[in-house]
Amino acid sequence: MASQVIWARDVRGKARQEIDPEFRWNLEDIYPDQEAWRKDADRVRALAEAFVQFRGRLNTSGETLLHALRAHDELSQILWKLFVYAKMKLDEDTTESWRQALFAEAQRLAAEIQATTSFFYPELVQLSPEQVEGWLETVEGLGLYHFFLEETLRQRDHVLTPEQEELLAQFSEVLHAPSEIFEMYNNADTVFPVIRDENGEDVQVTHALYHELLERRDRGVRERAFHAVYDTYKKHRNTIAALYAASVKRNAVNARVRRYPSALDAALDADRIPRSVYENLIRAVRESLPALQSYLALRKRALGLDELRMWDLYVPLVGEIDWKVPYAEARETVLKAVQVFGDTYASAAREGLYGRWVDVYETRGKRSGGYSWGTYGTHPYILLNYTDSVQDMFTLAHELGHSMHSYFSRKTQPYIYSDYTIFVAEVASTVNEAILYDDLLGREQDPLRRAYLLNRQVETIRTTLVAQTLYAEFEKRTHERIESGGAITADWLDEVFYDLNRAYYAPEVAVDDDIAHGWMRIPHFYSAFYVYKYATGISAALALVEKIRREGDEAVARYLQFLSSGSSNTSIELLRMAGVDMTSDAPVRQALERFARLTAELDELLAAR
């Protein structure tokens, strides 16, 4: 599972060859050279051609089904290995044509293989559950696929006939047009105006720079940046409303033709998440809004403002702080923090951070941002663009969390269960961040740095849990509007989004009219019912951290089992076995209690300055 943050390419930095190999990842652990890559490419084409023999035969015998499943695993594993290697080679330097060509070849190969094997899943879903159950009892080796087959056949009532599925597949590109059009508009055609910064210099507002401008100490800069962005989107509100309405209608139609009660139910069913999880999240956050209001009141006092506005929500409450963390120090700090998980985890983490799993520094042409990625049969990899900041140290801990989840799952599970769902994907990464935060705060004596850490953790919970729940509530309302026969217009969307912001942020924040247009700038809304997973993810992670702190070795053992389980059970059950019941609202409320507790501690610390 990749934790991918996509940013524009940055050509600054040293040439790649100038960086010590210790700080460059070693992709030769995947393929020693391009010749080996091409041999596997030829091999996977041959495997795909041979796989066609299973077309129309999956229902003939349990032995045939087992052979097909094993062949599909082998095919998928090699194809993914080819794709991941090519993409990571490109990410090393996106300016070199041979890297671009290699990745383009990997993309073509993936499309070719997917087309050749497209019959597999529709035929698999059409198998008789009773017949499969009989084969599971009599065919040696098929039991490995029991959970996979159970999950696949569970979708049987929601899969159309092969002819209908083929027809829908042909419309796939058209049905995803709203998302692609918005992405093109947002990334290629949206140009924000130039504003004046605190030094009187002209600054071109961009997507990447916007959040940084909202963190500036100069309030005028923050306000000008806010209006620069929202005024730009406002000019195209009817067009964007039409795009989003089309996306919602697509989701509603897809749910209806696949016999789901609603688009929300369809989205949740993919990971077998009960509807109550979504509804409990919204209710728990709503009932805990007084804690948010307390924090906003603190923010207003700390900034010395008579009135808190929407553009005042991101500026740090601690001013300039001189806290540089070189990578060598960050590496050891993170390794010290994760020692709480025991020697098995800590030694694997040390192997990774010292064994060239990490591409550390920015180099010319290197993709910016950060992620954890990899492939079955090799160790995980981490891409960073490390700049000696505290934030970069937390990013290292975050991506290491993803990598350790992948490492233990791939080491323990067969290929079919070696990945994990999006619902749990951010749990391990957020656990690592919280563990690092607790470890640093427990040792740090400098009041300014303590305040910085507290402010950072409070803001993480606000933006990941509270704000994403607001977005989740918005998505729920928009889909219910379409499903009840209503129309989505720009005016209606503005009204709903504005009302939600008032419900969450007023009265401590004077909610500006322009925030009504905030729905226009959220690309995740075109991947319906995705954002709630950020909120549930941080809630589950903080609950796990609390259990580890209180229960010690027993909780650690359950957590390591969770990391080793991949997708061998449902997400809800895997978290329950780790000690967190996400069908209850308790984890969400516990995270919000932590938010309130940290806010009070931050208030006390700032008052003493």
C-alpha cells in the first residue's frame, strides 16, 4: 500500500550521484539492471498468454480453480514488481527520458495484461457458493483462498451479467470524466493571483504555497492568500458544481444498478464497513464540538485577536522556533521512539533506515513529497526530500510506519493477503507519529519546543479528525440529495458547506461568506466517501497508542499481529483483534478527549510564557 503525496516536480538540489549511497535507496534489491526487468516483462507476457486457458473453465473443478488462483497470483506479483520498479526509477529523476520511457512501457504492459486477464474476476464472482464450499473441503491447498473467495462471492449480488459488466467497463472513461476534468481544471488551468507579502514583495499564490501562506505571522498575508484562492474558485462555481453533481449522480446510479440501498452503502461494502461506523463518527464529533470551541478560543487569545477568522486557523501559536534536526539525529530519534514496539520491530526498522531502504535528500529532478512503497518479495522503500526540519522527522516516522506494516504483512502473509485496505492504511503511520510525539514531549524541557509539539499534535487531530468529518458529513448530504430526487446546484452546495462550517467553527470563529465555496477545492470529493477514513484512521491509531502505553507487552503483541495480518480478515475484525472496536464510537471520543487534554496543556503552557 503506497502512502503517496503527489507534488509538482522540483529541479533544485544536488545531482543524484553527489549524494552518499548510504542516503540513496537501493533499487537493485528489486532488479539488478534493466535487462533483468525486461526478462520479467517477457515472462509476464508469456504467463498472461497461458492464463487465457482458464477462460470459461473456472467452474469445471476445484483443481482448475486452484491452478487459476495460483497462476493469477504469480502473474500479479511479477506485474506489480515491474510497475513499482519502473515508477520508482522515474521518481529518482523525472527529467531523464529513459526513465520516462521505462515507466511508459510498464504502463502499457499493465494495460495489456489487465485486458488479457479481464475475464477472471467476473467469472470468479459467478461461481456457485455451494460448489466453492464443497471444493474448499476436498481440494488440498484451496483453503488458503477461503477468505478471498468468501469476500469475492459476497459481492455476487452486486455484480451484473458479464455482458452488462463489459458494457459498463466500456463507459468507464466517460463515467470518470468529472474527476478528470476537475483535475485538469484544478492543476492545469487554475491560476491564482499575485499577492503582496509581508516584505512588500509580489508572491504568486499556488496550490503548494497556499498552506504555507496561511501559516505566515503577518495576518494581512494570510487574508490576501485566502481571498486569492476563494475568489478564483468562485468565478467558476457553476461549472464546478455541474462537475461535482455529475460525479455524485454517477455514484448514485452505480449503487442503484448494483442493488445497493445508497452510494454510501456501496462505498462502505467494498471493505465490509458497517454503516454505523460512518454515522458514529459524525455523531461523536458533533457531540464533542465544545472541545473544538475551547481550542479556537485559545487560538484567538494566543494570537491576540478580537475576532478569529477562517484565515487564522493554520498559523502556528508558537512563533519562530530554531529547531533543526539533521537526518542522522532524526533517524536515531525515531528508532528510539519505536523501541516501545519491542526488539523485533525495532531491529527491522533499524535494518530499513540503515540498509538503504530510504531515499533521503532532494536531488535535481527527483519527485518531491514523500511516500512508502514496494513490492512483495522485497523490502519496502521510503522516498523523502529531507530538509532537517521537525516536520521532516515526523514524516520519516510516518512513512516508516507504512513500511513496517508492509514489511510484516509481506513477511507473514501469502501474496493474496499481503496488502492492506485503505481503511487501515493510515493506522500504522499515525501510530508512529503519535509514539514519536509522546516520546519527544516526555523528554523535552524547553517550554517553546513543548508548546510547538503540543500545537502540532492538536492541529493534527483538528485537521485529520474534525475537518475530515465535516467533509464526510458534506458528502453524505450531497449524495442523499441526489438519491431523494433533489438537484445539486452551486447555491445549494454553497449553503450546505457554509452551514456545516458555521456548525463546527462558530461562534469562536467569524465564519466568512467565502468559506461557502470551500467544497470546490477538495479533489477527494471525486473519490466518494474516502475522507472519513482519515478520521477513523487517526482515531484507531490513537486508541492503539493509548493501549500500548497502558497495557505494555500484551498490547504490543496484538499490534504486531495486526501489522502482520495484511488483508487476511476484514478491516474491522483486524482492528478488533488489535484491541480497537471501530463499530463503537469510543475510539473517536477517546481521540477527541486527547484533543481536549492537549488543548488544556497547551493553554497552560502558553499562559505561563
